[in-house]
Amino acid sequence: MNFKLFILSLGRAIGLFALSRHLTSGRVRILAYHGIWLGEGHFGNFLYMDARKFQRRLALLNKWGYPVIPLTQAIEGLDGGRLPKSATVITIDDGWYSTYVHMLPALLAHSYPATIYLTTYYCVNQAPVIDVALDYCFQQIDSARCPEIHISDFAFGPLPTGTDQEKALALAAAVDAISKLQDDARRQLFLQSVCKKADVDYEKLLTERWFHLMNAEEVQDAAEKGVSVEMHTHRHRIRYDDEDCLEQELVLNSGCIEDITGRGPVHFCYPSGRFSQEIWPHLNDAGVTSATTTELGMVDGQSAIYALPRLLDGQNISELEFEAEMSGFMELIRQASTSLGFSRRKRR
């Protein structure tokens, strides 16, 4: 057991988790998830979680007695309404196909409401989300078999892939290369070429929808089953070519969601958690009610409504760490650290 887990175990044993839950009972816990990994082995930490681990998380919320409420109810409660103690909100970013296959049934089994922040381009245009798929492929490269990557059809490389740092640099170059390609068909051909170099089965990746978002019919079905579908931009960005594109992204995103669900979205999640106060007036003009970030923390009446922190749960977060976050123990530790002048940490 490492030192952090030892301290958490000790804190729970002497009653600090219970005390922390009492002291933070007036704060809302907004949990943040993404998708479930559908492929072999495991890929991702905060991006993808094992299906059984997510099911266990929901069972723990039920066992520990955390009341799970809709996001809208939580936001209204922050404005002077009454909320249950330790109110908890479940949010899920992006709208992955695996969210529909695994998370939705688990949520329904517990009758838990949830919010999906949907990015709509790859929902409408069904294909692997290419930058994430490329990330996976570069991580799968066997450096002994493929010490460098060269895709002559696209004048890409050769670039070394012998170390993790070299793979990261090659991935960044690949992402830059696809941004210059003229259409999705060419980008998918590029991905196929990378899959071949990485010895990844592109057809399996495609047919099993490892990196697909939900399609319109699946989003509609989720909405009809009680999931709130909200905004996450159309193409998962708020800037393009160093130009602000938030207004256009929100229009496209909200329009797609309303076309699919019949309901206009009012909540927003920043893509990749990147935000600044400069864009808050644009959110207000667009009728956005709240916006969540990847800042780590709980929410109360003093929280900035367009910069709401969340509790990011991931594959590598232990059950003890999850309990420490939910109880408020870690929140109080962060507050104490901030008051002592330490910088607040963020998870990305």
C-alpha cells in the first residue's frame, strides 16, 4: 500500500470520512465520466473505464446512500432551493457508443438520472473519432517491430517510435497531418495506414465501434429513457486555426441535439475542460444555464455557474480514493492546501 492509500485508510478508520461527509453535506458532488472500453485489454484512464468498475461505482453510491439527482435540479437548488444532503449528479462526456451499450443499462438498473454532454459531429457522421483512435494506435506500436513510422502515401514521416516520448511526438505530428487533409474519407485512409503499422485490426475497430459515438437513433433512445442530453460543442473545440469558434459550435451542437431529442439543451461542458471567463458572456447570450469543467472539486452556492468543478472518476482511481472524494475528505484537504498557499491541482 502506498503512502496516500495508507493515509486514506487511516482517515476512514478514525472517522474522518464520516465527519467530512457531514461537513460537506450541503455541497453537490458532480461526478464526471466518459466511456467504457470496448477493445482488448484496457485503454485510457479518465477517458475509458471497465464496464464492471462503472457498475460497481453505481452500486457503491446506492450502498453509501448518496442521493443521485438530475443536473437541472442541482443547479436550481444552488440558487436557493432545497437539495438532499450530499446530492450527487452523474455526468458523462462525449456520448460514446459504449456509454449507450454499458452505462445506460447500469443507470437504468439503479433508476439513476444522468446527463450526457454530447459532441455531435461524430454522432451525425458515424466514423471512429480519429484523434482518439490514433492515440490508441500509437500506444500499440511495438517499438522493436516498428522503430519508426513512415506512411509514404501521405508523405508522413519517417518518425522514430522507439520511446514513449517519440511516440507522443509522432502522434502530435499525425494529428497535425490529419487536420490538413481535405475530407473524412482521406482521414480514415490515414487511420487505416497507421493501424497497419501498429498491427491494429482496423476492421474490428470499425465494426465493434471502439471509437464511435452514439448514432442519432441511440441518442434518441437514451433521451426517451430519461437521460438529459446537453452541449459539448459540435466538433469538440472552441477555437480553430487560432480563431474563436464557440458561437458556431454551440449553434451546430444545440441544433443537432434538438433535432434528435426534440428538446433544446441548456447545459454545457467545456471540451477538454478548457475555459476562460472571457467566453462567459457568449454562454449567457446563448441561453446556457450552467457549464462544467475538469477542475477538481465540489459545488455550492458560491461556485461560478459557468465554471463548475467536478469529481473525475477513472479506471485507475481506487475504491478507497473514490470513497474519499465522495465523502468530501479530499475536498477538505484541497481547501486546507489552498488556504496554506498551495496551488490547486487539476486533472486532465
